[in-house]
Amino acid sequence: MNKEKRYKILSLFSEKNPNPKTELIFSSDFELLLSVMLSAKSTDLIVNKTTKILFQIANTPESILLLGVEGLKNYIKHIGLYNMKALNIINTSFLIITKHKGKIPKNRNELESFPGVGRKTANIILNILFKKKTIAVDTHVFRVSNRTNFAKGKNVKEVEKKLNKVVPSIFKLKIHFWFVLHGRYICTARKFKCNICLVYKFCEFKEKKFNIFL
């Protein structure tokens, strides 16, 4: 895909949704970090249902620690990989208190030093909380990037590298959310809805069909 097509695609997303946001529900930096950690291998819908109850009981590093691993598990047991996530969240909460004075660090290396926080999670936190032009590549971003031929790569690392290279700076802060929403609701894994696709004209997916769904 050439740069002209890419610019047109991003411009269309920008016109349609100039201020895209995560669908995770949070009211503090710490709540966002926990929500993103819980969202791995889970849907935002399930995470939001879980945190709606959890955050009424514990939504600070201190209150999470008071729950303990077993107590936390009771609140997140409907989320995938909840055993490991509970342990990671408890350990991360401890580090936030003891090493970062209760605040979420702005530094990638410090974020990734937390148990359960990888590059994708760090990119999301840096983007949302600190307005860094990081591009997190999840399953939706990976699929849309490859399927449309916008930025092809064999793995998330390759796609992220390519996106950082080809996406104009003015769009970098928001492209993650545009591609996530597009992949979640339009360019889905199986039943891709080409008939209502905003960027159908510029997409280079060889199997696209305008009338695939009515």
C-alpha cells in the first residue's frame, strides 16, 4: 500500500471519529493499568463488568494489596488467566507503592518491569495517560494492518515497527483506537462487514466483497 492510500484511510477515520477512546471504563491511572492488565485474552466487555464490582471494593494499590491474591481472585475469576493475573496485579501494586510512590511511571522500562505488563500494555498506558505517540498492536490492530495491506508483518513486533514507520505523526496518537474499533466491529476475524466499511475503497484485501453482509 502506498502512502497516499494510507493517508486517505487515516483521514477517513479521523473525520468519522476524531476523538477515539478505549472502551475500558476507568476513573484513575491505576484503574486503567489494572483494566489493561485484565484485558489480555479477555474482552473489554467482560473486563468492564468485572471492574465495575472490583473497583467499588478496591481501586488503589493499597486496597488491592489488602485483598490479597485469593481475595482478588474472587472478583476476577470470570476473566481468562485470572490466577496469574491476580498474582501479577498484587505484585505490581506492591511495586507501585514501594518504588513509585503510588504513581504510574511514565517510563516504558519501568512499566515493563511490572509483572504482567508487556510492550502492548505499556504502549497503551503511555498513549492514554501520557499522550505518547506509541502504537499498541493487539489482535485487532494486527489483523486490520495485515488484511488491508496497510502494514504487513508476521508478528506484532513487525507490525508495530512498520506502523511507526508509515503512519504520519499527526495520526500516531489515535491509530491504535481506530484500528481496534474497526477490527472489533467491522473488519472482524470471520464475518468482515465490507458493505459498511468506511475504507473499503482503499483496502487491498483480495477477498473483500461489498455485499458480503446486508
